[in-house]
Amino acid sequence: MSVNVKRTEINRADLLKIADLFTIKDANGIIEEVVTATQQFKTLCQEHKIPEKVIDKIESDFLKF
């Protein structure tokens, strides 16, 4: 999938540009909510006894903004 004609090195500015094109309100706030949720991901997985190998694989696919 591409974002703002990019397939790699996608950043917050790219997401905000697309959000503006689609008139998404409070795009920055939405991004912050996702960032917060992904920061809690590992803890929640550990609480639910998900194997570390699985957690690490999923986390490796997260983009950091």
C-alpha cells in the first residue's frame, strides 16, 4: 500500500496530507491515539500470555510516528 505516493519512509506529514485531502477532522489527534495504543500493545499481549515471538513479529510491522 502506498501513502502520499510512498511505499517506504512514510511519516506523520504524509498521513496528515492524506487526511487533509479526505477532510478528516483531528487527524493529528487520531494519530496520537494510535501511537498511544501501540505503545500499550506489548504489555497487553503479555497480560494475555501471547508468546514473545509473536509479539515481536507483530511489533516489527508497526510504523513509528
